Amino acid sequence: SAWLLEELRRKDRQAVLGTALGLASLAGVGGLYLSWRSQSKRVLRRPFVIRDLGAGETVEDPEAELTRVISWLQDSIIRPLDARLPGRPFEHDLLAFPFTPMVLVVGNHSAGKSTFINRLLGVSVQETGVAPTDDGFTVLQRHATKTEVEDGPTLLSCPENRPFKELQRFGQPFWGHFRRKRLLLPE
């Protein structure tokens, strides 16, 4: 009878050991499946087609296409990466690219900034005079069809004006002295 009890215990141990190995195998396979599934969800699918310009393919609006590609890269890759890194190192760069470079003209009042800009553009777009004529910050930008002026709050709140978004941090006192003039300029 002692021998029979020992034999049953040995078989119970083997059954428990077999069950444990089966569960461990199942957990390992399940872990691999979940890992594969999460990796397959991370596959980036670009929403554009890269044209082969050498083969004669064309792009109707290159600027719009480039903006779309870079915006997708920023939103799909750079912003999530930036959110994970300490200090968010790309945060400010994302606001400026891929837009037109800017030139800043600064100086004391009546130093000739507006006269310089008017002569450079070949059109009188900024008021000039001996006394200070403008106490704000004006963005001058070429427009294809018309001349229009936008105030600071409008300019800073519009999502298409990403390069200026960082200026929101200067608050309402700055917004009142900020504007954009979109100009129909000679070629």
C-alpha cells in the first residue's frame, strides 16, 4: 500500500508538471501572438504615392504635396517620438517646418525699416514717416489673388498658420500688436 501511494504521488507530480509545462507553453505562444499583433498595428501606411519624376511622372502642386508628406511625417513619427522624449526636443521645430522661411527686420523707430521693405518689394505696403507710424509686428506674405489684412487673434488661432502658433505664449497684449498682410505683389 505504501508503494501504491508513492506511485500515485509520482504520477500526480508528473501530471502537475505536464500541466505546468502546457500552461507555460500556452503563455509563451500567447505572448508571441500579442507581440506580433501590436507590431502589425504599428506599421506606417503613408497616405501618398512617391512619384518617379525621372520616369516622366508629374506632381500637380509640388508645394501642397511636400506639405502633405512632411505633415504626415511630423504627425505620425516625430510628434509621438517627441512626446516620449524628456524635454520634448522637437516641439518648437515642428511649428515652423515645412513653411516658408521668414526674415525679420528690426530697428529703432524712424530707422528706415518700412522704407527698406517698400523699396525691396517695389510697392508701398508699410506706412512711412518721421514720427513712429507702426507700434506692432507685421508679417508680410505674398498672396496669389488679393491683398488682405488679418489681426493677431485671427492669425494665431487658425490651424493653417502653424509657424505662428508658438507666438500664442506671449499672450493677449502681444496679439493686439500682431497682424499679417497678405499682398498681391508684382512678380
